[in-house]
Amino acid sequence: MLLVLAVPLALSAYFSVTGWMITVANSQARIIWLGNYIAVLTDKAFWTAVGVTLTYTIVGAACEAGLGLALALLFRQSFPGRGILRTLMILPMVLTPAVVGMFWKLLYDDEYGVYNFTLSVFGLPELSWLSRSMALPSVLIMDIWETSPFFMLVLLAGLLTEDKDAVEAARIDGASGLQIVRFLTLPHLVPYIAIATAFRAIGALSEFDKVYMLTLGGPGSVTTTMSLLNYKLGFVAFNIGRASAMAWLIAIITMIVATPLIIYLLRGRRGGGRVS
């Protein structure tokens, strides 16, 4: 832990208050204190990336939670081929993110992509999936495809602990399937949804691989996440000091977003609620 975590964190904190640029000799020894943080916080590109990342996180997590819930309710039922279909559903989440980005780039290709070919077959106009207006929705579709199975697995685990006696009593009293889901199943699954959302939010706020492989953050900056902007600053512009400061700011934003969910989960444990 000391070598892998503590030392890199300490070095990153030190570099964040220096004017280190790889292209400038001995610049790592030049202390500028909060200069890097001020430069990042006053940079319009940073706040644009924050907006893109929060949109990506909030919209993606909401859609993934809804789709994951629907899939969990579906696969709770018994039907022929359920085991095979459930196995196929979790394949996207075990693929390497970089491979997912490359795979979807082929699907979105304007000339040879499967999606435009399908649209042409039905006589519909083809779309420029990675254009300025479509790039962010296209990235979100890719993320929803890959991550919804994670929500499905967590919620399936939650459904296994549902009080079957209460459900059966509700059926005997004449409650419909929709009423059971609304008044019994959903309240029971709220802690599980919170767990999955917390994990997904932390991952989405640091998203890099898929977006880099699919769009490189473009066109322009419409899909540039915080991590992708940080990569460009550190490994394209070689401004290590400012990139280190941005990394710490990203960590702070991640904690701000994830802390309410974590507090909710901890309160649930202290209150005796079942959250796992």
C-alpha cells in the first residue's frame, strides 16, 4: 500500500504545486503553490469537461438503473433459455473498455457501420453517429449497453432477499403485479440501487478508455470528460504540474458526488436496514 498508493499520492500532491513541464528542464523544482489549481479552476475547458462528465454520469446511471431493473425483473421469471440469455447479458460488462470503444466505433461507422446499414434497409435516413450533435448520445448508448448488466446483477441479488411472504400476502389481497413492484419490490431495492449507483458514479466520473477509443473527446470538446482532458494536459501538453492539480480536483469532485450515496448506505447499516 505504501509503494503503490501512498508514495504516488504524495508525489502527485507535490507536483501539483510545481510548474513542472516535461519540455522545460528542472521545472519540477519550481514551486508555484496554488497557481496550478487557480489556472485549472479558471479554465473554461475544465468546466466544460465537468459538465460533460456530470451529464455522462447522471444520465448514464439513471438509464442503466432503469434498464437494469427491467432486466432483473425479467430474469427473475422462469422461461425457456433464461440461463443462456442471462449469461449473454453479462458479456458486455466483462469486456475490456478499450475493446468496447473500438467495437462501437465500427458499429457507428458512417459508411460501413451496422447501424446505418440497418437504417438504410428500412428506408430511413442514415445518421452521423459521431458528429457534434450525436457524439455524446452515442457515447451514452455505448455506456448503457456495457454497464446495465452490472445493475441487473446487483438488483437480481436484491430480489433474492425480497420477503416472499409479503409478496404472496399482497397477491392474496388482490394486488396486481404492478402494485407489488411499486409498493413492495421497489422500496426493497432502493439500497441495492444506491449501492450500484455509487459504484457506477465513481467509475463514470473517471471514465477514459471507452471515450478515448470512440471519439478522442471530440468533435471539439463535446465528449471530453475530466479524465480525458487531464490526459491531454499531462501527456499531450506535458504540463505535469497542472495535470496533477486537475487530478486532485477530479478526486474532490468524485468524493462530493459519491459521498451522499455512501452516507445513505452507512445510515442504512446503522439503522438495521438490509443494504447487502
